[in-house]
Amino acid sequence: MPPVPTILIINGPNLNLLGTREPEHYGRETLADIEAACARRAAALGFGIDFRQSNHEGEIVTWIQEARDRTAALILNAGALTHTSIAILDALRAVDMPVVEVHLSNIHRREPFRHKSFVSLAATGVICGFGGIGYELALEAVALALGRERPA
């Protein structure tokens, strides 16, 4: 039996504080809640996940680079680094796989500095404003991008 393809899900700075940090923007779900939902959805789609969080830009860049040879696709919520990190953009441009950018809040309804996304310049697609379910929608999008049929 062939190995199960893995989807790398990277979460950036401050996302470890989900559930308590600015719930009016990010909701009450914790990152652990989102990870559990992703694991269930990915399994139903025939994928495994590697779910990570870091507050350090360099670590996120390294994970993206490592994904080139280890994963089938990448889902990224870069948090505030979305709006500032050319290093993450360059790393994303070096991977040849579907990349879905996710944001819990609708960044286009927030402060003007959040409207610009460097990640979007390299992403296959963007999902924002749907809270934690956005990650599950991203998994569906990855399945489609990889030519997988949706389960009945």
C-alpha cells in the first residue's frame, strides 16, 4: 500500500494563543481544537497532517524549505508575518506544490496594513474570514489541487 500523502500545516506567531487572544477577531477555538479538526478532515480525505506552530520567522522558513521533499502540499497561516515577510515569500516560491493561505479573520475588513499579503503572491489560493473551519476548507482545496476526489 502506498504511503499516505502528508499535508504540512504551519501556523505563525501568536497563533498558540488562540482561544484567549482577541476572541472578537479569532474566535474561542484553540489551536489544539483546530489541529484535531484538521486531523479528522485530512483522514477522511486520505491525507496525514504535520501540524506546527512557531513564533520565529526563520523556523517557519526552514519548515517551508523542508516541505519540498517531504509533503504533498502546504497550508499556511503566517499570522502577522503574512504582511511583512519577504523571506517566507521567497521560501514559498521555492516549493513546487499547492500552497493555501489561511486566515481566521477577514484580513480585508481589518486594519489597512493587514490588507497586503506577501504569502498571497506565492499561494495557490486564499481562505479568510471563516474562523477555524477555514483550515478544513483549505484541506478540501488541497485535495482538489492534487486531483483527489471528494469522499461521498
